[in-house]
Amino acid sequence: MLETGCDSLPQTFLMTDTQISYESFLEDINNILNTGEITNLYLPEDMQIMKDKLIPILEKLKLPPT
């Protein structure tokens, strides 16, 4: 997930119902689909690494770095 979105290639998330080991996974998947993130999944250092990788790409595409 750290490298997803760092290139211009489309991304696909594919999961079947048999891959759901715990019901709590459904809440995480719902959060990914609705907000694009899972609460407290990454450490602040990891978030900064992702931001550092994505900001130049967004600037190149003339999109706001939000």
C-alpha cells in the first residue's frame, strides 16, 4: 500500500468473501472505500514518507497536495 498511487498506473483492489478472516476486516474495507484510509494504520513517519512521494506527482499533474 505504500507504493500505491506513486505511479500513473490504475490500481485495483480485489477481495472475495472467502478472504475475510475476521468480521473487523469489513470495517477496514468500508473505511478504505469511503475515505481512502484506515484509522491508525500507519505511523506518522510512514505518512510523511507517502506525502513526500506523492506531492511532486500531484504538482506535476497540477493537482492540490491534499
